Amino acid sequence: GRKIDSLPSELVGFGENGTRPRSFQRRSRGEMDGEKLGDGSKGSMSLTERACYPYVAGKRWMLGLVDTVGYQLVTFIISCHFCLKGTTLGLVGQAGLPFAQKVLKLSAQESQRYGIVAAFPWSIKPLVGMISDVLPIAGYNKRYYCFISSILGAGAITYLAAMPLDSSSALTYVAAMVLINLQVSVVDLLTEGKYTETMARVPEASSDIVSFVWLTVSWGGLLATAISFFVLQTKKYHVMFWCALPFSLQAVFTSFFGLLPEVKLAVSKLELDLLTKHRDMFLMGTFVGCMSVVLAVTQLATENMYVEFGVTLGVALVLSVSMFFFMEKRLAKATLFLFLTNTVSVSFGSAMQYWFTVDETCNPGGPHFDYLFFTVYTSVIAQAFNVLGIYLFNVYLSRFRMRSALIVSALISSTASLGDFAMVMRWNLRWGIPDRWFYLIGDTILEPIVLMMAFMPSTVLISKMCPKNMEATTFAILASFSNLGGALSSSFGVFAMQAAGIKTDVESGQCDFSNLPWLIVVCGMCLPLVAVPLTFVLIPDIDMSDNLKEEEGLPEPGGDKA
């Protein structure tokens, strides 16, 4: 688990006498929520006051948050979530598809294979977190880990922006992407650890902190989308990395100068006691990290589809069994359910991306979407409808029993692929619906809604299974399982694309999408339904509002182990 540093009282919202600061006391009575403005109530505002109301209420909220948790933490959350996770990753991600097709000349299988390698730092987050807890650098558990990873990430972005790349530069590009993801994942993990500590100390501020985190990520993503709108039209795709560079580089300075609140340790030494105390979690994180490395190396070492399939299947089976040795039984069963349902929902996203965007030579009669439409316009719309998905879950699915909610989410995930199937079969043209409109209605509007409704029950399930006082560490472990499950899904997807004979040689124009409809039916519509029988085996039959500790037959955390 993460070590909780003893922070100065002024950084966590308490004064010298242990009381809340005055601004926080005002927020507790509702004044910071904008119930009053000036001397009058909201109902008696003038037109000018109404126009200024969002700004004034927002300013009050921000000042209250700063006063409660300290300006350093708020600034570092902006540095991490707005600049890195929102803007940097947004720009790099939106440059990915055009860079793969136009610069590196990758096939869909190669693009997906290299994507698995590039994302593997996200699967070793618990291992990185535990190393930072037990091995401080120059007296700090977090500062210099953020600093070193930020130097590597900013250097990688500089390289991609400045160096001329071509079809022979694929491995160099992947190595740079690994370093970029390493920077964002490390800074994200350690920032999350710090604001989790603050939420434990000032629980009344928890909702404000979480809301601020998601707001900064969303605004960063919107900024990345706005920048992409102008850059993609120039077709100078390396400029996307120049635009991302200042947002990555700022983290070098915010981490080095200690804006992440942290008390310097008197002695820098290996914390063996902490290592021993959380031995099982450390072993689990290390094991997951090793499996991530094995999977990533396999993607680079061989293109033999059967070797890749065998290694992927072996990693999935080993992880499925190992979690029962390191986790409490009911948590292991829930984790296995989410891991297996994520893994068997085989991803063939690269094949679909190429089918949507390649030219007439490669895909005769296809949609031929330009990158501006496919990555920018649709991104803005999809973000808005993610919120609707959360709303629909809260209104409808949140009233279901846990098993029923997960079964419904599996059915929703399966039906989400119907729009892709109809487009690939070109039924939408027979119905008189143009490709862009059909894609907007299906993949851009409906799919984010149904996928968010499918995702939310899983989040509720895990929150109920976490052992008390181990929530942050448990979530980090489960996030690594989720990320590795996604990587395994993509690896199985590479095998499925090869087995289906999908070809996407964009350089020569020799492509074959003839079996793509079958891929959608089997991988996109049938395999997600595996979750239905697994629900009855691995998930307790409870209401989503139940407290598991009070459920008969369910052991307390730290009880039986399989």
C-alpha cells in the first residue's frame, strides 16, 4: 500500500487548532454552493448578476477547494490531469491513427500489436507505486519519480516532433510511446495517491476533489480536441507532438520544485517493514508487472499468430489462478469476473478504424472518413453522451440487483456492435442513411451511452469488494488487471484478425475486409455474452445498495482465502 506521509496541517485543510478553515465552514453550510450571491438570493438577482453567476459561483468553489486542500495539491492536479492526462494524451492519441497510416505505413494488426506494447506502463502502476513507497529518492517517495519519468516523457515527445520518421521507424515510435505513457501513468498514480490521502483526512472534501479531477481531465481533452481541429487540417501530423510538448514539459518543473505536497524523510532507506506488511499486494503487483512485460515482449519478438495466441492464453490462465493466492476470496472472484469479461471481449478496433478511414483503393465503396471527422468531431460528441450514459445508469440500472445489472450490461455491450455490423454490410446505404450520419448516431452517440452503462456496474461491484483501509491500493491492483485484460483482449484480437484474413497494407493498397462482418458477430456480439453465465458463478446475488459486510455467507475482508 501507499505510505501516508504526515502532512503539515495547513496542506490538508486544518488550522493550527485542528479546526476547519473558515472558508470550508462556509461551504459546509451551503454558501459555497452558490445558494447566495452578494446580499440577495439567487431569485432576486439582476440580469448582470445572473450573467456573472456561473463565474462567481465557480470562483467561490475553487477558492474553497484551495483553502481546504492547499494550493500545491490543486496546482499539481492541474499539472497532472489537465496538462498530462487530458491534453498531452489527447494530442498524442489523436495523432496516433494518421501517424500509423500515413507516416509509419502500419497494417491494422501491426498498429494494434504496437499499441499493446506502448500501453504496458499502465499495467505496472501498482509495482511502480509500491517501489516508490519502499524506496525513496533523496528523501522523497514521489517527487523524483515524477521528475525522472517526466524528463523521459518530454524527451520522447521532443524526439517524435523533431526527427523525420518513416516506415522504418516503427520500433523507435513505439519506444517513444512507452516513455510517454510511463510519464503520464507514474505522475497519475502518485498524484492519485496524494489526493486519496487528503480525502481520507478531509472526507467532507472528497466529492469536490473527485469532481475537480474529472473536470480537469475533461477540459484538457477538450483543449486537445480544439488544437487537433486546426493541426489535422494541415496534414503535418508531427506538429501534434510539438503542441503536446509544453504540456508534458511543465511536469518536469512542477515535480522538481515540489508542488506535489510531500514531507522529506529524515533518512532515505529501503522500507523493509512496509514491504513485509503488504507482502501479498507487492507480490501481486510484481507478478502482474512481469506478465505485462512478457506480453509486450511477445508482441515485438514474433509475428507467428499461434505463438502469440499461446502466450496470450497462458498469461490469461496464470493470472486467473494467481489472484486467488493473493486476494481475499470474494474480491478474487469479482476480479476474475471483470478480468475474464474484459479479456474475452476480443478487441479488433484497429480493423474497424482502418475500414472507416482508408481510401478507395484499399476499401472500395467504404466510408473513407477523414481524420478531422473521425477523431475530432466524433470525440466532442462522444464525451457529451458519456455523461448521459452515467445519468441513465443512475436512474435505471442502479436500482437493479448486482447480477441483473451485470447481465444487462453484457447484453448492452453485445448490442453495441450492431451499428458497426450494419455499416460494414452497407445496410445503412440501402436504408438511405449516409455513412457520416449513421456513424454519428451509432458509434458516436449510442455506443458511448451503452458502454458507460455497461462500465458503471463493474465500478460499483469493485467498490463494494475492497477491503477496509486498503481501497487505494486495491483499486491500483484492480486497475492493472483491467489494463492488462484490455491488452490481452487486443492480443487475442490480433490473432482473430489474422485468422479472419484481414489485410490492410495501406502502402500497396492490398486490403481484404471480406470477413470483417464475421469478426463483428463472433468477437463483438457473441463473446461479450460469456459474462452472463459467469455472473451466476462469480457474483453474489445482492442489491447494488447492499453492504457486503452485512450479507450472510460473505466473509469479512481478511477472511477465507481460496
